[in-house]
Amino acid sequence: MITLDDIKHLVKDLPPSEVERAVKFNKMAKDEAIISFKLFIEQNKLPRQIFLRGYDAMFASAALFLAKKYNIKLDETMGSTHKNMRKVLSFYTKDTKQHERLIDLYEKAIEKFQALNEQYRNGEHFADRVVDDLINEGFYQGKKINYYGEANPQRKDPLELIIDDAKSFISDVVEPFLFIMENLTDD
């Protein structure tokens, strides 16, 4: 169980003059990220950006909650901002009935975010990694279809599979998280 002592070094109090500015900034950041991932989804391209912008919306929503409800923000000088947000969010939502669901969604988003970051930072050129991943996913899907012996299989384009994964991430992780955070922020 996380206590106030565990997290008080991770946050900074916002002076009254800064609270309104922080709330506006985080609301704008959340809204821009939502608009962004919706545009990428409509265009059926850039799945990595769909994941990242969805995560950005979640992070901004959590920051908005902390600023609006508790007049605090994460202290960026402490590093590991994403894990720190999880700890702080866990502490400040622990008494809510949605706590477990909220933290589970946030952990899934961090996991996806870190996986994408690792892939991007890998020594190989990112575009080459994406092509390799698409080929591997296509091969895997082809094997799965052949294994189950489907007659006249409908093979999906590997890029479409990744787009579907990104859309699923938005609908199954990001949107439920944003809904819960909005309810908690407006209470």
C-alpha cells in the first residue's frame, strides 16, 4: 500500500496562482492528444502515433486530476515520470471504487508505451523495425490460419492488424481510463 510518505517527494505543490494555468495546460494537452489519435485512427495510418497519443491523453488527464483536485503536479526532476505518475495516481485514487480498474488501465498503457520506446531506441532504424514487425505479424497470422485449416482464408494486411491493435488500445484502455478520470476530476 502506497502512503503519503512514499509519494510526497514525487510531487510539488502548485501555488494558487499556478493552479489555473496548470489546469488549462493539462486540459489542452489532453484535448489535443484525443483529437490527434482520432485523426490517426480515421486516416488508418501511423499506429505507433495512435498508441503514443492515446497514452499522452491518459497522462494529461491524470495530471489534470492532480492539479484540479489536489493543487499538485509531478516533480519532473525526480525522473521516471511515468512510473511516478502511477504511484501518485494510485495514492490519490485509492479510496475510489474505480481504483483497481484505473491503475490496471494505466499499467497497460505504460507497458505499451515502454515497449514502443524500446523498439524506437533499439539500435536498428525504426522504419526497418516496423517493416520486420509487420512481416513477422503477417507470417504469424498466416501460420495461425493454416493451423486452424480455415477454408478460403481471409488474410489481413499486417499493417491493418497493427491498426486494429491500436484501435483496440484506444477503445479498451484509453477511453475507459479517460472516462473514469473525467468523473473523478469533476466530482
